[in-house]
Amino acid sequence: MTTPLILLRDIAKSFGATQAVRGLSLEVEAGEVLGLLGPNGAGKSTSLRIASGCLDPTSGSAHIAGFDLSESRLAAQARLGYLPEGAPCWEAMSPNDLFIFLGRARGLDKQHLRARSEAVVELAGLEAVRRRPFDSLSKGFRRRVALAAALLHDPPALILDEPTDGLDPNQKRGLRARIRELAEDKAIIVSTHILEEVPALCDRIVVIDHGRTVFTGTPAGFVEGHADLDAAFAAVTASEVQP
């Protein structure tokens, strides 16, 4: 049996009296895209921050490529690409500057860094803006730069929080196709509130509500018995849980 590249075991996270995540478990293997769905405030971004090592869980464990994030954080993160919500970057930097900075921080030699920079610029369609400062870029281009940065070191595991946020319809279709291509040899978690992306992107989905898992299975199984994705989503996230 192969070890899942992304593995969460009974993750819980509390902020004071508020329980943001309540016993989430999931695993993603190479060649698979897992969709993490839920209404606003369900605990999606908190779960992804734990899975990326940016936030410690109150209980439970998170592993990337077999490395426990609480015990071997740097080794785990070296094998992970993380696209957080929003598109953080230094405003005066260009995409080229960012890739050089990140590549050196990750220890890529000059030749490898040059090759990987060219690869992610092509993948994200950044040739026209690669030398422009970040603060001059549109929201869509900022998102694409952040995605390229997550892919720079060619990690085996990817966590993408709202990857198509700010993109126009054509850009969304192109990015979905690229994510499916990447999934041929990577394990990918995609969090999205755009339900139309679920059948286009995901092999399996996990739906959480109030920090708890309310569905896990295939997109087809999720819709079964409901008129469409919207109806299924409304049905499984209708419960009220007290903080």
C-alpha cells in the first residue's frame, strides 16, 4: 500500500471557545484531485493552513509525503506547494524577482531555478507580465503568479485555496486543464466555492460544515438524489451546529 502524499488524521482546531475544525480526516494520493467544499466559515481555510504547516492543530496530525508536519515541518513543506487564499507578495517585486527569491530560499541551483522559472511562467501564462511589479498586476494575474510560485520547486503535493479566484471564464478553463495535467503525478487538494468546478476538477470531494465532515465521495455520488450540485450542497450543509 502506498503512503498518501497528503494525510490528515482527526484534525481539530479551536480558537478559544470556537471550534473551527472538528475531527477532519482525509488522504490524497498521487494522481488524484480532492475537492474540499463547504460554506463560508465551515473551516476550509483553517484546515488547509494546518495541512500546509502554517497553523498547528489543537489535536490530530498532518503529514506530507510521509513527513509529520509537527515533527519534520521543513522536510514536509519542501515537498508541498501551497496557494493560500488571496495572493500575497511583496508589492515592488516582479514575478521574476519573486521566483529568484523563492528558488534561492529553497536551495535550487541557478540552472535548475532558471529552468523551473521558465516552466512556471509558461504554465501560468505570465510572459507578458514577468518583469512588471506586483502592485501593477490585476487580481487575476496576481493569482496566477501565486500559483506559479507554489509550483516553482515542482512539489509532489499541492494545496490550492480558491485557485481560480479573480480569473475570467477563459482563464478558469485553462487553469482547470492545467490542474488536471498536474494531477497526473501529484496529489492535489483544491478548495473552492464555485460548484461548477467540482465535476471539472475533482476525483473525490469532502464537504465540511461547521468544521465537521458531512459528505465524502465522488462528485457523481454527491449529486445523486438531488436536482443538481446546488441542491446537493444546500441539503448537506443545512445543519445548525452551536459553537
